[in-house]
Amino acid sequence: MKNYDSIKREIIDSTSWLVEHEYLGQLSSGGNISVRVPDKDVVAITPSGMPYRSLDLNDICVIDFDQNPIEGNLSPSIEAAMHIGVYQERSDVNAVVHTHQPFASTLAIINKPIPALFDEITVEIGHVVEIIPYAFSGSSELVNNVRTKLKNACHCFLIQNHGALCLGADMERAMKNAELLENVAQIYYHALATGGEISVLPHSAIDYFADMRKLRFR
Ligand SMILES: [Zn+2]
């Protein structure tokens, strides 16, 4: 029963940070996070319908890619198929953080992809934060919409009328990407509100960082 404890602990610690910083609700259970178990078609994921501030190790679900339970008595997140779809589509990704963080979610309801605005964001997240078209939470249509957009090799996405999807080679990097996304979404929101012209990075910089990412994330 101890096999997955370190991964479960990582999920609980990350969830606590996300709740504390208002990326996930205090009392509600919107959003969900997961980690791929190394070298297996197995994922540890937050449960469905549980307030995140009171999770313990036994509450984290371990399931295979067909969603058969391996450990845990609770039902996995209704977005489990979306997480599994990410792992099947992207071998470079081993952690998924899906939140309803405020500024990213604001851009998700005005359908504004975030262009390449800053060096660090473009290196870590990629050249764009694209919009994944809306579909019901937990639906196979949403999973298909996510899988299609993942082909751009970027590490953050906005789910239309829903929230944010942040990916990483491990949980530490997925969490860092969630924070970077919220920072750039907040800045982009304020910049849009001025009505001024948005200055995007030049193509030469975008190409340079794209080459750097190919070396880092291949
Ligand atoms: Zn959600």
C-alpha cells in the first residue's frame, strides 16, 4: 500500500498550495490535478466532489488508463479521462494541473489566446496559450478537443468557458507553469483593458525560444 504514497503526498502538497493561493476553491472541488506513475499506464489523481483543503493520502485515487481503480475508495475526478488523454498524447508530460484560476479563466470567457509576450513565459510555456473549444466537463468531446490542441507542444492552455490546463515534465514544473500562466494572464488582461496596442515578441525571439524548447523538451 506504500507504493504510491510519495506521489499522493506530492498531489496533496500541490493541492494545498493551489487552494491557499486561490487557484482552487476553499469549499468547492472545481479543478483537479494528477501525476503519471513512472513507466506505467497508471495515474494518481484527486477525487471527485471532495473539498481540497481536507484531503489525506487515502483520498487520492490511483487508476489505470482505462480508469480501473488500483488504490483508493473514492471516485476519481470526472476529468480523469482528460488527464489520461494528455498523458497518452504527450510523452513529455508527467503532471497535469487543471484549475479555475481567476485571470486565466477571465481570458477563457473572452476567448483570448495569450500570444508570446515575455521571454520566460515563451521558454517555459511556449509561443502561445491557446483556447481549447468548450465541451461539457467530463465529456469525451472535451477530451478530443484537448488532445487536438496538445499537438502544439506548449505547456499551458485555456479551456473555453471553463479554466486552465497546465502541464509539466513533473509536478514542480506543472505548478510553476500554472503560476506563470496566472501572472501573464493577469498582465495581459490589464494590458487589454488599456485599449492600447499589445506589443508581442518579435518573430526572431519566438523562433529562438522555440529552438531552445525543442532541446529542453524533446
Ligand atoms: Zn474544471
